[in-house]
Amino acid sequence: MRIVADTGKISANARAIVELCAPHGIELAAVTKCVCGEPELVRAILAGGVRTIAESRLDNIRRIRAAGIDCDVLLLRLPALSEVHDVVTLTQCSLNSEADTLRALSAAAGRRRATHSVLIIIESGDRREGVMPEDALALCRLAEDLPGLDLAGVASSLNCLCGVLPTPENMRAFSVLVESLERDLGRRFRIVSGGHTNNLRFLMSGDIPARVDQLRVGEGVLFGTDEISEVSLPAPYTDTFKAYAEVIEIKDKPSAPDGEIGPDAFLRLNEWPDLGVRRRAILAMGEIDLSVRFLKPTRPGVTLVGASSDHTVVDVTDADPPVRLGEELEFDARYTAVAVGWSSTCATHVVARHGT
């Protein structure tokens, strides 16, 4: 199977989101972890007017640097103590919540005679990474005092672990905390990184706090969508990624299983309604390749039935035109499908340069 990305459409989406953010004084940090820092896609995003790339893994950043791309890079995942040398070598800025990690970054920056910028990420309710609000001031002061570090600002993250949504209320609470920290420190932060794609809807409604001046956006740039809120973004393309898989069997089969039902290969319990005999195709693609349920068939009359490790079953009874053995079926691929598929060595990744 293969996944195909359209650089022209992604570049146009990036420009549209940059233009959405700019009147509000918000910088766009484009998140490319979904495509493992694919250099051609990074170049497409930068061509759309983005200046900062945000990545979660150092291997992805190494790929970007090896391709000769020297833009600013923000490390999203908290640095491991074992990574600090590479962090200060490969990136301009990182998110941080641990005092010992800040000290290690300071030492690594000193050895390189460099300055590394840090954002202190503050726990805002989702219970993933971040220093608790009452401890944020002490950590900010430590970052200010450590040589080789530049306290660029603070950050907030929601809707990643527990699904806590950004709202005008919790964004205002974060903004109030930012202003309190600035008063206590006697300075203004250069960067207040206030969220991700799901925060774009508040830009559109005018509800984003004025103090937020950076958003870390992946889905909105790469896919032109915000699947959490289902709000339409002013991005021109939502068909930026396609998945293709070859048909390896076509048979008429009963739709209901025959026998006692237990968990499937991925320990999922499914229900199988009896729709009578249906024409089914099996594709050379499975859950090891990508997350199949986040695909949408583009051919009319084709529907997903299910998938195991290496096989995907689709109902093609009503397909128009009819499905043939050996042909490829096309799917629109959503964020989660691509995020799994692009990191899979089982899938082939193709960057289409024909543009829009």
C-alpha cells in the first residue's frame, strides 16, 4: 500500500492558516510529527509562509536538518536527560517542565557556547505534561538564572491525553496566569504558546485571549481540518493525503460470521449485522500499515467492513464502477491514518509534486 501527499495543497493550507493567524499577532508553528518531519512536506509548509516547524522526535528533526533545512525548530516532546546535547544542537527552542532537565540543557548549551530557548509548559487541566500553575514561577526563575538558556515564554496544552477541550474560560485562566508571571518576573514573555489546531476556532470567533501569540498547528495545516470540533477552517484543501491498496480477493460471502464470536486480532469486540450475501474485496493493507478506520473510500458504493493486521475488507456490492481484482482502491486518509502510516515501514510514502 502507499500514501500520497500533495505538496501544492499542503502549501496552500499553510498559507491560509498563516493568514488567519497574522491579523491577531499570532505566529504559526507548524507541527510535522504526523509525517515524521518529511523534508519535502516541510519545504511545502515553509513555502506557505511558515517560519517555525514544531516536531516531537529528534530523529524527525535530524531528517529535516540532513535535508539542508535550517528553519527554526521547536521541540514539542519534553527533552529526555539523555538527549540534551542533541536538543541544543538541532533545535532553537524546547518545551520544558523539569528543573533537572533545564540544568542539563544549560550545561549542554555551555559546552557548545550556545544559547537555547525554552518554553515552560504549564499544566492546564489535561493532566499530561506541564508544571503545576503554583510551581510555574519558581521554574521560570530557574530558567532565567541558568546560563546558556533563554526563557522565551510559556506554553499550554489541552485535548491530548484526557480530551479536555480548550474553552474561552480555560484560555482566559491561562492568560491571567501568564500576566501574573510576567508581573512577578518584571518582564514580558516573547512567546506565549497557547494551543493547537483546536484553538483556531477561537481565532475565527474572536474569543482567543490577546496574550496568546503562538499556536502549534499540525492537522489544520496538513489536512485543512479540525476533527475535534468539526469546525470548517479557512484552508482550501481537505483532500491532501490519499491511501492506495491493491485488491487481492473478490468474493460473494455471507456478511454474518459463522461461529462463536470473541475478540478479534486486536482484542476488539465487534458486532456484525446480517446483511445477507454481499460482494467483498480484500485489500493488501491492514492495521500494521495504518489505522484503517480513519480512511474513507473515494469510489461510490465502497464501504469499509473491517481490518486485521495485514488485510482490509471492503463491501463492494454497490461499487460504481465495479471493483476488479488487481486494481488499487483509493481512500481519503485522515490525520490518524497518516500518522500511523507515515511511521510504518510497511507503507510506501509518496510526495506528489504536481501541486494544486
